[in-house]
Amino acid sequence: MTPLLERAEDVVARWRAQAGEAPAHPALEPDPARLEAAWAEFGERLAGSYPFFHPRYAGQMLKPPHPVAAAAYAAALQVNANNHALDGGPATSEMEKEVVRDLAAMFGLPGDALGHLTSSGTIANLEALWVGRELAPGRVVVHGANAHYTHGRMCQVLGVEALAAPADADGRIDLDAVDALCRSRAVGTVVLTAGTTGTGVVDHIHEALALRERHGVRLHVDAAYGGFFALLDEPLVPAAPFLAIAACDSVVVDPHKHGLQPYGCGAVLFADPTVGRLYKHDSPYTYFTSGDLHLGEISLECSRAGAAAAALWLTLRALDLAPILAAGVRAARAWADLIRSSDVLRLHQPPELDILTYFPAAGTASAIDAAGAGVLEEGMSGPDPVYLSTLRIDAAAFAAAHPDVAMDAGGVRVLRSVLMKPEHEPHVPWLHERVSACARDHGA
């Protein structure tokens, strides 16, 4: 990391030198003692973070950015460009346009697809739903029961009615139920998920294409978590759903998940560039340095960090993401195989991408729930820690998946591991043994 940061500092130094020497101002100099005290406390507080970089952290979708991305961000951060307008970020705005073309190509979208980076997948989904509302006012949005909760929340913000279609036995959106909703209600947009954040299952996007032909609805794909798996193919991932994204109206992806970027870096892409007209607004003091497209003209957000575009630009040109993604998929499958032959852990659902869900073996729902909570706590607090997460499954879905378990509770917390770091792959045997030991301690 240090050599890359040194190169980042060199880039910044050369940029500064172009303008000539700048005088310092005493108001910007911190008091040495005050800075020292604050820095010491800062270090102590940051040390309280979980070890997101380490394979023993197998909980949420968290990992540090790649050193290449971190170094690029560190350099561009000191420039502190604002990609709202070309005069605020002439270099990084061009980088953003280039990475948007890269992302569009990854999904097979047209070369003139419209898009931009956002501060998060939430904001990216908000924009896609907003465009859908503007194109079909008064119509409802249908999303899956297992889709990210942001869709219901953003529909509230937009004043749009949202309907949650039930999930099928595998946790995907039930397309027959969606078809029925489209027949009975005025549906404007159907949201499909390319990798749910709970279990990682991918909706059958390829089968959903018929909904647009049949009912004239817009198809929006929330690929915030799973989008970069489009770089892989069978047998690692189901290819058909990812290939079908090319035929959808819009897609969201989060480079700050599998794109190795720091938070926050999301993106929204539209197959039809003419939706840009919906963003038209007046900003008399920004769009004046060029007649070319200013990214603020096609974004609901105004100020956006040029450093995010710079970091993603360098990452996509320096690294091949496919082998990194493949390692996570293999890790999830390898651990699933170990769990299948375990007497203390049971698989909740076979992994489709790199999320694994499982639970301590027990005869009742309440015992599984209690044991899972115990494993989570012991794992984090023990001398050889392992960091997991949990996912609540409602009683009906859990009973359908595990009919031999007595359902004496309204739901069950299962254990959940996101194996998104390639370093997880060689550590699967350790993860399995460590979690199994915790499960034994709690009666499994």
C-alpha cells in the first residue's frame, strides 16, 4: 500500500506544481498539542472497528477498498473535484463518463446508454424509480418480498404505491404473482433483483422480459449487490438472468461492493438515453465552461465526489475483477459442501453467488434461533473471533424449506456469511471448524 500512496502523493505534487507555489495561511495550521490529543483519540476509536479486511470477518458486505482504489481516491481526494459540472471536475468527469461506458458494456447495454455514479445504491434506485414515475405517473411499483427494503422506502419518498410480490420457494420474486398484479393493477415498473442481499439469489430476469411485452411495464434491475457477477459465466453463476439485463430498461450496481471501491460509489444506468430530458433543470452558475454534457444535468444529486470516479477508473484499468468474484463463489460452495456433511450445522439454502446461509442443528425453531444468537455472540467475543451476521426468515418460508423442524416460533434467525473477499477461499476449513465449535457450545 505504501508505494501506491507514495505514487498518489507524487501525482498530487505534480498537479500542485503546475499552478506555482501557493502561500500558506496561519489560520489553517492546527495547534500541535490539540492535534496530537485528537489524533491519539482518533486512533483509539478507529481501533474499535471490526477487522473487515480479514477472512475471519465473514458477516456483512464489508471489506476495505483495493489498495489501487484507495491510492487513486487518496490522490483525487486532495484535488477534491466535484463531478456536478465540468468546471468542478474536468478530469474526473471524463473518467466518470468512461467508467459508465465500462459498466454499460458489462451489462450489454447500448453504447449510448445514459448513466452516472451516485453516492449509494439507494440513491441510484431512487433515480430509476423516479424516472419510472415520470414516464408513467400514477402507476404502482412492484418489487419482490425479498428485494431490498430501499424500494418500499423510496416509493414512499416519491409518493408512489409499492406492492411486494411474494417470493417463490427459492426466495426469488414469483413471476406468476407479478403477472397477476400487472393484470389487476396499473403497474408502471417491476423491480427485479440480481442477487438479494439476504441470501444472494438471482431473480429470473430472463423470464421476466415477457412481462414488458405482455403488460408494457418498465423493467428495473437492482443489481447493487450482484451486478459485477455479470463478469462470470456458467457454471459459477446462472448466466441467463445476467445476460437478460441487456434487455431491461434500467439497472443499478454498487462498485463499493464487488467493484473494490470505498463507500460510497453506486451507479444507475438507463438503456434509453432520451430519459435524460426528465432531468432538465436550470443552474445558472455551474454549466458554463463547456457545451459538452455536464453530469449534473443527468443526476438528481448535485455535488458528487470526483474521487469516486477516479478510483473506479483506475481500478477497472489495473485489475481483472472476474477472478476475485470467482473466488468468493467457490468459497461459498466449498463451505456449503462442508455443512452438508456436518452434524452440528445445517444449510438453509444452497448459495447462488457468495452469500451462505446456515444454522445450528436443532429440532425446534426456537432452539435454532437461540443457538444462532449464541454462536453470533460467542464468535465475536471469543479469543479466536469469527464475525458472522444473521438473517431472519419468516415461519412459513422456514417451514417450507425445513419441514422436519418443529415451528414453535414466528420466525427464525439463521446465520449468514458474505464471502466476498478472495482470501475467504483458503480459510473456509477454518471458518467451518470455528463456527462448528461455537455451535457445539450452544447445544448443536
